[in-house]
Amino acid sequence: MTPLEVVKALLGEGTERQQTVVMDFRLSRIVHAVLPVFAVQNELRKN
């Protein structure tokens, strides 16, 4: 998928298959990758 197709799928304009790939597979990986970053930033702010 191209970046444009990913954006369209996030906005609900992609095909059903594209939306499934983005929402079920890619989005969960992105969230799992970003959450630790926020946790580290919060710990750094406390110190």
C-alpha cells in the first residue's frame, strides 16, 4: 500500500481490504511502537 492509500483507509475512503489491513494490522503495530515512547517521555518529565 502506498502512503496515500493508508491515509484514505484511515479516513474511510479505502477499499474494505485496505481498511482491514490498516486498522487490524498496521494500526496496532503503530500503537504498540508509540506507547513506550510516551511512557519514557513521562518518566523523563518527572525527573
